[in-house]
Amino acid sequence: MEATPSYTSKSLDYAVDLAASRQPGTSLGLRSWWWIPAGIVIYAAAVAGGLTAKSFGPFTPELGLDIALSHGRSAALVGISELINFGISPPGAIILSLLLCSWLWWGKGRPLQAAAFGSVVAVGWLSSTAGKILVSRSRPPGEAVTALVPETRLDSFPSGHTAFAMAMALAFVIVVARTRAQRIIAVGLGAAGVALVAFSRLYLGVHYLSDVAGSVVISTAAILAWLPLWNNLIAPRLARTALMSRPERRLPRDQ
């Protein structure tokens, strides 16, 4: 009869550290500290681009695209755009994020991955708020584009809705997808989703093209700067807690 192996506290600590290093909650490593200055530089460049776009005033050449889209609007596209507008408004975005994190935590049995997913979405989304404060750009003139959503604040650049969509797409690619095939699917669906959200913001007449383009860059830059902190400092420490260190529940597809 084989003796039951005994484990010391040191061996358990080592096992937890090893598991944390191998499973930081993300499927793509991105552990190099060089991603932090790279992300900061990209973010600063995007903000500089927003300030440049702002310097042209509300009647910038970009306004022509918004005016063109306002002519002969389709009822179906208006309905989709309004659904997106309210569906991923701040309350909707928070609810959606919590639901997905809950699915990863309890549905998939991956608490560390759920925390990673939530952190990536939060960082990418909230980065747009900082951009709005730094740039303070006015919205497209409502009378010129026949805006369908009343927006009067100086927060046009970048688009918060598009930044959230980009953060969500990257969270699926970086955190949820674990195989090359899953990552390709996540990239394709994520790109389509981000494009749809960006188009809806223009179609409603509440953003310029540079607003939605800038939000993609800003959200990506913030996440790139965040991942080394998560993978090197935060995830290993979270993995040592009783709540996070339990083994992942392996599902058939994960084998």
C-alpha cells in the first residue's frame, strides 16, 4: 500500500507560485516591462492627436462624414445604434462586465482569469475617461448632423462606447482565448464588434471619426501598459490567496 504523500507549507507555496507564473489569468504573456513605456508613449500620441483634431474647431473637415451619414438614415440602423448606445452606456457596460466575470469565475471555475478579464476591461474603458478630461473636445454640432442623442458636454474625444468595445474585444483575445483558433475567432468577432460600435457613434451624430479611431488606440495603449503590472506583480500575489489559488475546473474543451 502506497503511503499518502505529505506536503510541507514550503512545497505548497512553491506550487502556488509555479501555478501563478504559468497561469497569470491571461493566455498571452506580455510580461516585458518595456510594454509600460510603450503604452504610455502610444497613449500620449493619441491624446496629442485628439488635441490636434480639437484645434480645427467644431466645423472640422471631419464633420462632412457625420453630415453625410445623417442624410437618409435607415430605421434599422438607427435602432441598432440606439440599442448600442443604451446597451453599453456606463450602467449597461458595468452589468455586462460583471456578468462575463461571473461566468468565468463560477461558470468556468477560473477566478484568476475572471479577475484578469475584469481588470483589462476596466483599464481599457476608464482610459477613455482620462482622455476626455485631457482633450475636452466639443461634440459635433447637433443642428448640423441632426444628432439623435443629446450630447452637450466637452467629452467627444475619445468615444467611451468604442473604448469599452475595444477593451472587451482585447479581453477576450488576451484572457479568454487559449488556443490559436480561439484567438483568431476572438480577433475577427472583436474587430467586427468594435467597427459596429464605432459606426453607431458616427451614425447617431455624437462623435467625429477621430474620436472613435482615437479610442481604439487609447484603450489598446492603456491595456498594453497594464499587462506587465498584472502578470508580474498582481496575478502572482492574487494566486496565493485562498480565494484564487484553488485549481481551475477543467472543462472537456480545455483538455
